Amino acid sequence: MDLRLQSAVLAGRAASALSRRLGRGGGTVIAGHVVARLAPQALAQLSHALPRGVVLLSGTNGKTTTSRLLAHILASTGIALVHNRAGANLLSGIVSALTQDADWRGRPRAALGLFEVDEATLPHALGPTAPRAVVLTNIFRDQLDRYGEVQFVAELWREALATLPPGSALVLNADDPLVASLGTAHAGPVVYYGLDVPELGSAVVPHAADARLCPRCGAPLAYALAYYGHLGHYACTACAFARPAPSIAVVPPLRTGPARTLLTLQVPGGHLALALPLPGLYNVYNALAAAAAALALGVPPLAVGRALGRFSAAFGRLERVAVGDRVVSLALVKNPVGCTEVLRTLAADGAPKTLLIAINDLFADGTDVSWLWDVDFEQIAPRVAGAVCSGTRAADMALRLKYALVDPARLVVEPDIERALARGLALTPPAGVLHVLPTYTALLEVRAALHRQGAVGTFWED
């Protein structure tokens, strides 16, 4: 028994409990800082003690929803999981999750660790955890002040994946050329997943696409199909690089609706028809990534299909909250592609929408909000019945909506998020839905306001 690790775990658990007791937070991070200070090798020690190993999941968009989908699938098969469910995805959050799972002797209660990991943190997590599988969803432009351009993240991952143990599985999005190109960085098994539904694609790549050049030779990519952003079916115009054939794919028929999606999953040995209780093409990709990861971990296809059909939305990701006789729908937005896809999902039914868009520019959000000008707000503009702009950049958001030709008479600027929530609910008709689109720290503020009204629990309890 490692007495140093045991003491560190006890201290970390005490720090988390004190944080919650004092109302300073959920203790989802502080334990990691305490434990790492007292036992610097704790991440490796706790990870290696898990009988079924560790799965790491990273990407720009969809990390939290995909990891929750995968956790739901794995838990449905009886696997005991330790999971950073609240989304604390730096090393401190992973160590905190492991600490909370461990008993007083520092031994894990769970059999398998599933950890959502920040893009820049992934290289630092690979070595200590020696993951059984790594799942990568996509790379989009996001928080330029932290990550820089998409090619920088891709190269960061490529160098790190070269150190991955040969027995580890790499699960990659075939439709993202930056992610798919990483398959050559790994000597072990690689599983590709993708979308094969031609009627949903376009021959025109959107103006905000982040990857138009071949990640191998730098020549332009030619797209036969573009689904959204730079995701689609592509081939280099100068070298042999092209979209790899996915072994797990969504195929026709696929029908999207305002609350659920009917899809067909092609898996080795057959097809699965399922009803995913989430809307939007981006959630089809999230479900596809989770299914591919689960199959790579040996979960039977039928179990995957059953679990996906019983999933409920993750915290802040199309989460719906009843407030009196109205509903608040929360959808995190943080970059051009993700925000555009949320808007496309909202606009699909053609009905008028009441919006609260809360944009903060704090460190956790990304301090550069110029990405707002690459979002296709024009698609939702004709359907805006009323919009409250809030957060530290409320005025910037209102200006962007004016340029999208939203009637200025329908706009309200209220920087205080709690007051903005009240204004948004007042604008929403009885039995109607207030669609809240916040950045990360604004989402926490909105949920805190809802918690004070008794509408939701604390996010770490979700």
C-alpha cells in the first residue's frame, strides 16, 4: 500500500467535501490539485489500478455529450465507471474524479475510467493513463487565444499519438480530414466512423470551414459531400490522401426532428435502427462516435442500440428545464461551426423562436469573440420573435443580430444574466420555450440562476 497516495487521496476527498459544504463549488477540481501536489504520480497510479483501464475522449465539439453517451452505453452493460461527468476535463478534473471514486486506501471502486479531455491536455494525459482507447471527434476553430489554428491542434495530437501503446485502439472521425489523418500516427488498431447519407450533404463547403487543405501535402481538398464545417467526403487534389472508409457508419434512412432523430447504424455484421432522443446532425456524429468507441471496447451491437435509445441530454447540451408554465432549453455555444449547427437545428421547424444569447469573454470562454461574425445567424433571423442579448459581450451580440437583419425592435440588451433570464421568460409565451444559447461561463451563470429558482440541481449533481 502506498501511504503517500493514500494520504493524498484522503486529503483530496476532504478538500472536495469542504468545497461543497462551503458552497464554493462541486469539488470537481480542487481534489486534483491537492492530490497532485501531495502525490505527483497519482494520475498514473490511480489509472493503472483500474482493472479495465482508461478511455480518453477529446475533440472541439461534442466531448461532453459523446462521453455521456458512451458512459450510458457502458453502464448499461454493467461496467462500473469512474467518469468526469461534470466536464472538468483538465488533468486536475481527471485526478479529482479518480480520487472521488477511490476508497480510503486509494483503491478504485470502478472497473474502467472514461475521461473527457481538453484538446490541449490530451497529450499530457496519454502517458500517465496509458489508455485502452482514445476517441477523437473533430477539430474546429475554437478559443484562438488558447489553441491557435486547427492545424496546431492536429500536429499536437499527431506527435502525442505516436507514443500511444500499440495495444491501444484509436477511434477516429473519418469525415474530419484533420482527425482522419491521425490514423497513420498509431501503430495499433484504428477504427473509423462516419456519415454515409448523401442527401444530407452539399457539394459546397461552407465559408466558415476550418480545413480546406490536405493535412499531408497542403494541396486543396476536393469535396464530393460536405455535411457541415469541413466534415464530409473529401480527397486531396494532389496526393493519395482521401477519406478512409468507415467501419461504423450512419446510412439511410436518417430522419431528424425537433426532439429526436431516427437513424440507421451500419456495424460489422449488420444494421441497427434506433431512435436517438436528441435532435441535430451534430448529435448524430456524437452518437456515432460513442457507438464506434463502445464497439471497439467489445460491447455487443444490440446493447449499443438499446442504450442509445434511452439516453437523456447532458448538462447544458439541449437540456430542457421547466420554469413555471414555460420551458428553458439550454444549448452551449462556443465556436462558429457548433453555434451554426445549433441554429440550424432550431430553425428547422420554421416556428418563431424566443432567444437568450449570453456571450462572455472570460478565459474559459475564449477572450476573442470575433467568431460571432462567422456564425450563420442569418438562418434564424426571420424566425426571431424576440431575443435578449446578455453577458459581458451583450452589445456585440446585439450588433451581430442587427447585421443578420433581426428587427431591432425585437432585441433587448441586458448584460446581467439573471435579469436577462427573467426578461427572456417574460417574452416567452405561456407553454412556450425560451432557447438559451450561452458560452461556458454564461451557462454556469444561467444554471446558477435556475438553481436559485429551484428549477435545477447543481451541475456536479447532474
